[in-house]
Amino acid sequence: MKISQIIKEKRKHLGLTQENIAEYLGVSIPAVSKWENGTTYPDITLLPGLARLLKTDLNTLMSFNEEMSEVEIKMLL
């Protein structure tokens, strides 16, 4: 799942608004909207706070998967 989908789904699950997210992180509401639409991404310095607010960890927020696919392994080799 893309970060945009994760932000939107977790925000809605927690009953937060885009305004709540924006206020907590000190960004504009349109910035949060752009994150959720996949137009832009949150600044890397905001990720820890965003993860805490959404009650998740950075690995989940960034869609990190510990197991590499065959394609990823071949690309590394």
C-alpha cells in the first residue's frame, strides 16, 4: 500500500481530520491533502511525528517489507 493510502486510512480510522494532522505537524491543510492524494510526500523530518500521530511505526508508514521479492533480489545482485 502506498504512503498516501496509509495516511488516509489511518487518519480516518482514528477519527482525525486533515486539519488535525496539519495542526499537529505544523503544516497546511492543503499539504496533508496532497499527501493523501499522492501529489506530494511528507518531509522526511515529519515522518516520526506523523507515525506517532497515526499510531503506527515508520516501517508500516513507509510500506517497508522485510522480505524481498525475487525481482528486488535480482536487482541487487
